[in-house]
Amino acid sequence: MILQKEMIANLFDELSSASDTGKKVVYTFVPGNLSELILAFDMLPVYPEINALQSGMRKMSGEYIREAEKYGYSEDVCTYVKCDIGMMLKGNVGPTGKKLPDPDLLLLSYTGCFTFMKWFENLGKLYPNAEIAMLHTPYQENGKITPEMTEYMVKQLREEVIPKMEKVSGKKLDEEKLKQVLEHAVKTEDTITNIFDLTKNVPSPIDAYFAGVYYIGPINIGFRGTPEAVEYYNELYKEIDYRAKQGLGPITPEGEMEEKYRLVVEGPPNWTSFREFWKLFYDHGAVIVASSYTKVGGVYDMGFRHDPARPLESLAEYCMNCYTNLNLIQRTDLLAKCVTDYKADGLLVNSIKSCNSFSAGQLLMMRTIEERLEIPVGFIESDLVDPRYFSYSNLKNRLDSFFQMLEQRRIIRDPAEVAS
Ligand code: SF4
């Protein structure tokens, strides 16, 4: 925690002094992020979704969303977008209380969510001096990445993205530097995979959703590819491995947890009432052992690694492998594999009102997994950062019924253990 706080504070300090140091600033997205290229050009990243979720956790998103709605954004627009635009309209003060610099480059890496395009189209109007570069990622319609798809993306990197980055930074791409950054990225990807593998232990030493979203912070906000991230994830692995070896359960804001149920969760969490939301699971002894949301910045557990020997090709493959760029069959298979590999008792879907990208097809995926694996499944609804859509009693009622269903299965499956 100390290391992560230091890393993030340093990044925001660097951002707030960018106009003095002359460092160029890139606004970009978590899925399909080109961290390694940004680092190779010595530029600084800003992730609007991260600012939005931080504003949600700090109870500021409601005000930003209202500001964006006053400006003309409809109630149906993704609340990350409205929170980001509202924050910008209110002076663009970031999560650490310091003003964020305007972007020099809007790097739109498009990985399956159409909102990304509309979001940056709007930012393009609000920041007319910023350069815009777009990288289009072809959807994995047939569940495969073909050589043509990779070639198409590498061409865009060479002809569109890198030239714009060279123009904005005033530097030529240093291919040797990019390779070194990619070497660090591979180490980080190996370690984070090993960390999330530890939740296969019974009991799981961590909660892979509520704590997992915290652990993926550095890898998703621009540190993948840095020596700091390698160190951070090595330290994190040591701590969690220790807990696993001692047979300890997850630490939560309410205290240490005793594992009763193991769940896989699909969909992002609610950020505005994060602690109350987590407590609903804590109260029932439900530990999340795997989640799709911790894979939005990269699906490393399915084997993808950046490759310093094929730098641009592997950047392209990284984008194409993003969770939001997988088709429904791939997502279903991935969730089913998680249920099996992590010995989960059930699957829960948290459907997000304003996120079409995640919500489309969730019911179908849930029913398919229910039939295929014969496990209890549950469906709840909330929102990312709009506090108007977090209904505590609704969620509690639905979760109570879901946990009753899990308990019934437990009694049927293992009556002796339940009785004891
Ligand atoms: S719709 Fe969902 S995936 Fe798309 S930008 Fe909003 S939160 Fe992200």
C-alpha cells in the first residue's frame, strides 16, 4: 500500500508540474493502453476512467455528473464520461487535489467500446489544441487474431500513432528503449498472473474483486513497463503468498474474513458505495476468487505477454486481447474457466446501468454458464459512479436470495460440513 501510494503521488506530482518540466501529456484509456509507447516517448499518461472512479470513491462524482448533464449530456450516457467531462468543466482538479494538465495528445485506443470514440470526440472539442491519434482495434468476431488483423494494427501504429507521438514529443521513437520497457512489462505481467493464481488456494488469501481492483491500479495506470511496477508486484506477491501459506483469508475494511462461499463476478464494481457494497459480501462470508473486471487492462492469465522481440506486433495483440474486445463466446468460456479453475460455488453478474459494453450479453453468458456448469448464478444491478443508481436495499434483497441459494446447494452437497 505504501509503495502504491508513493507511485501514484509521484505520477500526479509530475502531472501537476508538466507545464514547468515541459513533459507532454497523453490522455488515453485503460483497455488497450499503449503504456510502453508512452513511456518510450517519456510522456505522462492521464486515464479519464481512473479519475472518474477515484471521484466516485471520494463522493464527488454526483456533482460532476450533474454538471455534465446541465451541459447537455443525457442521463443514458456512460457515467465515467459524464464524471470526466463534469470534472473538466469544474476546473479539472484530479484525485490528489491538484489540477491536471490539459492533454497534448488524445490517444484513442479503441478496443470494443463505442463510447470511447464519442468520449474522445467530445474531449477533442473541449481541448481544441490537442493532437488526436486513433488506433482502431478489430473486434475478435470469430474468436481469433489473424495475421491480417495484426498487420492492420501495426500499420496504424507506424503510420498514425507513432508519427503523432513523435510530433507531440519532439523525439524519434527509440526502439531500444521501447524493448527495455517491454521487458519490464513482461515481468510485471508474469507476476500479476501469479498473484491472481494464489486465489486458487482455499481459503483464498485475498478478494480478487474488491481488493483486486486496487492491486491492478499500477499496471493499469501507466506503470506497466517500469522497474517500479516490477518491484511493486514482487512485493505484493510475497505478501499474498505468505497469507496463502499461512492459510489466512482476505483482509477487508471490516476485518479479516472467514471464507464460506467462493464466487466469480462479472462486471465492474460500484465505486460510490464501494465499502457498503463489499460489506454485503463480507456479511455472508463470500469471497470473490476471480473477476472479469480485473482483466479489463489485460487478460494475462490466458497467456498473453508483450514481446520485446516483436514490439509493435505485441502491442497490437495486447489491444486485440482486451476483455472488451473478446466476443461473447470467448467471454463466456473465460468466465466458465474461472468458475472451474478457482473452485467457485457460483457466478454473480453486476450489471452496470450506464456501461453498454459490459452489459450487452451478460444474461446470455450467465444462463449459458448456469446450464453448462450447473451452478447457482445471480444478477444484480448498480452503476459505476452515479450514486443515484446504488440502491442498497434492492441489492441486499437480491444478494440475500442468492446466498440462500448457495447455502441450499452447500447443504445438499456437503450436509456433514454444514452441520458441523
Ligand atoms: S461504456 Fe463501459 S467500457 Fe465503455 S467507456 Fe463507459 S464504462 Fe468504459
